[in-house]
Amino acid sequence: MIKKLLLGLRFRLAVHKANRQARRYGRKYLVINVGGSLVTFSKQELTLLVRRGYFHRGITAANIEAHALHVALPRPSSR
């Protein structure tokens, strides 16, 4: 039961971080599970990591985005 509470708390914190960064930097941010921990990446960072071979061969940024736990979109600019 405590594990579930901690996982829920970590997920909420990761989602909050992704939403805050998406608003601040105007990029799409993803919350994904890497090695048992929740990590937030911008889509731009993710494509760079895929190109450098951080993930298994054949995995694309689109695949990771489709399986992401949360996708934080930036607000449209009011310019």
C-alpha cells in the first residue's frame, strides 16, 4: 500500500514538473518510465537521445511518445 502511495506521489510530481517546464520553455514534455524511475524529457531531448543510441535500436521518438505516461503540451502563444 505504501509503495502505491509513493508511486502516485512520484507520478504527480513528475507530471507537475513536466507541465511547469512545458509552460516555461514552450516545448512538449513527456513523462516516461526509465529503469523503474519516472523521468521528464522534452521531445527535443528525446530525439537527441534516440539518435545517440540511449534507447534500444529501432525505437523512435514517436514510439516513446505514444507510450508515454503523460504528455505536457505548451500553451499557445498569445503573440
